[in-house]
Amino acid sequence: MFPDRISRVESMIQEEVTRLLEIHREEIRNAVKDDALLTVTRVSVARNLESALIRYSWTGTPAEPEAFAQKLRDTLSDLEPVLGRELARRVRLKRMPKLTFMYDGSFEAADRVYQILKGLEAETVTPAQEPGKKGVQRESRRHRR
């Protein structure tokens, strides 16, 4: 299958799975007992359309993140067949891929990198760079003789 076709299929599946998760929102909330907002971040479809990896993330800070993550994984895993059937009704494809959900930790990783860089920036401030103090200025090479 052509790359353009795969990317269009991925986009269609992402849109429809997002809509389906919105329909099943109450069921998910009741299972995980939290109001975190679930977001589909990316969909990767195999070239032969046999499988689709749906990456998700959530916003909010659950009281027990590990327990929340496990409940959410279990709930989405239980919903995979139902969502697959509903997706097959909504999206016209010769072969409907098997859905698999996977947590996308890229936002947390990006935030960790940002915090590290922010910490490094705070450590590298020299007295010449502090507000209100003038730094030592060097002569340019042109003016040296």
C-alpha cells in the first residue's frame, strides 16, 4: 500500500477512534474511577492493514497514577473488540485492522527534558549575567594591535 494511503487510513482511524472513545467515555470513567481526559495521540497502521497501534495519553493527575494506568490499560484492552466492530461500521476498508492500545509517554518525556534544561539554565547563570550587573566586555579583534 502507498504511504499516502496509509497516512490517510491512520488519520481516519484516529478521528473515528477519538469519536468512539468519546461515546464510551462514561464507561471508561466508571472503570478507572477518575475524570482524566483521554486523548488519542497517534495511530500507526501496518502496511498490510492487519493491525493498528493506537497511542493514547491523558491529562490530569490521578491520585494513584500506577493503579490508574493499569485500570485504563485493562479497560481499553476490554474495549478493543467493541471499538473494532464499531470502527468497521464507520470506516469502509477492505480489511479492518486489529486495534491495539498503547500508552504514549512522549509528553511526560518532553516535560522531563524541559525540566532538566530549565535546571541546567539556572545553574549556568554567571554573575555577569545576573540582572542589574554589567558583564565584562571584551575588545574586538579589529581594535587590538
